[in-house]
Amino acid sequence: MSSMPPNMPPNMPPGGGVPPPPYDSKTQWRAYREQQKAAWRAQRDAWRAQRHTWKANYIGFYGPRVPSAIGPILLVGAGVIALLVVSGRLDAGAFWAWYGQWWPLLLIGAGVALLGEWALDMRRRIPVRRSGSFVGILIFLGILGAMAAAHNHFYMGPFHGDFGDGDFFNTFGLPEHDSDQPVDNRQIPANASIEIRVPRGDVSITASDQANLEVQAHEVAYAGSDEAAKKIFTAEQAQVTVNGAAVTIQSPANERGRVNLSVTVPKTAHVTVNAGWDNVTASGLGAGIDITARGDVHLSSIAGPVVAHFVSGRHDVFAAQDVQGDITLEGNVNDVTLSDIKGGISQSGDIPGDVSMANVTGPVHLHTSVTTLDAAALSGDLTLNDDDLRIAGAKGQVRVTTHSKDVDLSQIDGDTIVEDRDGAIRVEAVGTYSVEAKNSKGDVEITLAPNASATVDGRTHNGAVITDFALTVSGDEDKTVSGRIGGGAARIVLSSDNGDLHIKKGSAILPDAPLPAATAQPNAPNERHLKSSKTLPAQPVTQ
């Protein structure tokens, strides 16, 4: 007989009481999840406590973090410049040209500011740590500076002259409006000093025998209506100011237009031109000209000194003909063409294009990042490009230092000194003059008259020696050539690494005799190995 009371529920515990709840899987999962969340929260609180402890110890050792003033200064400076550009008070092209050249000053200024903050922090009773949140801004501004510098160097990029000459607006469908206006016509002192400032537009200058100033303007505006074009014409209108012998002709900058000026000045007036992105042409001036420009410059029949400053930006060609004075070129210019110069030439700056000179009476000095050249005078012509430097006709000493170019110097009536690398050297003297030619990784060829009087001292490494004269050649891998030709008056010193030495016997040519055009035979632009002549005398010495 069972001891369980009758009629009791199956889950009733023995002895009575409250029965346990039935098993529910959802309830059990919720309980398990709450336990896991509680454990995770406990672990999180422990981690936070540990991190706070580490941070407190770190701050106690290194000091609290405080913001740097460099970031706000950079933002304020960028905002001020942007406001000036948008409002038209600062020319965008001129700013980017300046920034591309001087952006490293930004890094210098940031470094000086950091040193100043460090000096102030050292005087604090509690050391602090400066925030570096400005580093990203500084890197971005540095990248912009590098891009602007690349544009200035290669004459291309997002800051090209379209922003300077107004065509940028025309490409967006704004029609072009033109207006021809007489600006001024008056008497001025014959020896006046005239300054012309045109930020956008061409400048054409001619000289007159009369003491008269005449200014004509061709105004261009890019606008959607005639009324808007008139406002641009008014804003960019050229103004003439005369103060005794000082004359100023100026056109205000306007990004939606340009002003082309035609100026007639007294022949004896001295002219200074500050041009923006466009071209300068001058002829007939009698007291010289000083030009600051980014575009093409063409000069003809100028008496007096010529000085041209090429600022960073777009500048294509400098050409001058019939100049009765010295020419000074400063800055980068793409191509240079000069002829009939009665003074000297001094140039400093890169020339990525071509150089052509002819009939220069005074000394010539060229200095680029690749080539340095000095010549006493050019009785013939000179050409210089990426591959070659050629002179056909020079009087006085010629000195050349370059690399990665073939150097061809012929009809040189003076001493010659040449140093080259990764190219070929060819020298032809027309008298008893000294020649020093040193070449790394290239051939050296020298042509002497049959009746030359010279002492020869040459060496080559990994090259051959070919001579048309009775000289002593010795050596194997390192060869030398030495000896005396005639009386040994001139000194010939030749040196080549990984190239040949070739001492040729030329034809008898008097130094002052006129030379036929066919005597100047430059090597082909890509020719790197100088070969011996097919009309060598019998039995040249080769080793």
C-alpha cells in the first residue's frame, strides 16, 4: 500500500509543499546569458580600472596632454589666404608660384613654433605633453607645396597659366568680350624711367624719337552679359601716373579678364616691366630694359643692358636679337635664342629646352643644374639641348663642365678645358692652344693641325688609344699616350674612363681665315663612340 496520499499531482514532492516549476529551456538560456553578461561587465570594469591606473601612472610620469597652437595657426593662415584669393586681393597663380618655391619655410616655422612651446613647457612646474593633431595638416600642406614646386619646374600641372590669363572662365562657356581703349597720350621727359605692371595680358613696347608717351589697351572680359563685361573693363582699366621723370603704367588684376597694352615710349627712356602670365615684346629701346616675367619675351634692336628675371611659373621663350649691351638672365626659362649681341651674356637657372646663340662679342656665362659654360666670345654659334653642347667658332678660352651630353667644340681660337661624364668629347683647335679634356665613361677626340706644337699627356682606362702623330702609347687595361709634337709649345692633357682617346691630325687652317660652313661637322645627337676619320694618314698608332 503506497504511502503517497491519494489524488496528489505527479510532480508534488513527498511530504507536500510547493512543487518546483516545470523545466523551461528559454528561461534557462536567459539565466545563462545574464550570468555571462555579468561576468563580461566585471571583466570590463577590471580592465578599465587597470587602464585608469596605467594612465594615472603615465600622466604622473610624463605629464598631462595639452593642445598645440600650431594646428589653429595653420588653419587660420590657410583661411586668410583663401579669403584673399576668393576676394580677388591675392592672385591665385602668383600665390601658388610663390608657395611652390618657398613652402619649406612652413616646416621651418612649425619647427620653430614647437621649439618655442617646448621652451615654455620646460618652465612649467608640472610637465606636459603636446598634442600632435596638426601633423596631418602639415603633411597635406607639404604635399601641396611639392605639387606646386613640380609645376614650377616642369611648367605643367593644376596651376598652369589658364588660371592666370582668364581662359579658365572661357572654358566654362563664358563668352569673350573685347574693347579697344586709348589710355593716355602725353609729353614726358625724354630720359624718363617708365615702369609697366600688367598682371594679366601681353605688353608690347616700341620706341619713338619724340618725347611722347602713348598707351593703347585691348581689354578682354569673360562675362555672361555686356553689363557684367563693362564692370570687368572698369575694374581692370589701366592707369598712368606721371611724377616728374618717373612714370607708372599699371593695370589692376582681374581673374575674369586681361589687358593687352601697346606702349610707345621715348627712345632714351629706361623701361621696367613686371608682367604676369603673358608675353613681353620690345624693340628700338635706347636705354635698356628690365623685365620680370613668366611668359615669352622677345626683344630686338635694344641699346643698353637687358635684365630678365624669370619667376617661378610658366615661361617659355627668351629671344633677343641685335642688343647693344649686356644680357643678364635669372631664373628658369624653357628656350633661349640670342643673336648679334654686342655685349656679354650671363645666365643662371635651368633651361629644359634648347639654347641657341650666335655672334656674341662679349663673354658668355651659362650656369644650369647640368652645365656650366664660360667662353670669352662667340665668333660663331652655340647650341645646347638635353643631348648635346656644340660650339662652332669661339675666340679666347672656353671652359665647359657638364654631364650626360656630347660636347663638340670646333674652330676654338683659344685654350679649352672640358669635363664631361656619360658623353663624348670632341675638340678642334685652330691654333697653338692648350687643351684639357677629362671624361668619365666616354670617348675623347682631339684634332690638331699638322704643324701643331704640343706636349701630349693622356691616359685611358678600359679604352683604346688612336693617334695620327708619332707618340708613345703603352699599357694594357690602363693605357697612356705621351710625347711631343713639333716644338711642344701647347699642353694637351687627356683623360678617359671606359672610353677611347683619339688624337687626330687635321688640315692646315689659319686661325683668322674664314671657314666654309662645311667645316663644322657635329656628331649625331645620340652618337656616343667617336670613330676615327676615313682619311687618316697611313699607319696611325693604335693600341
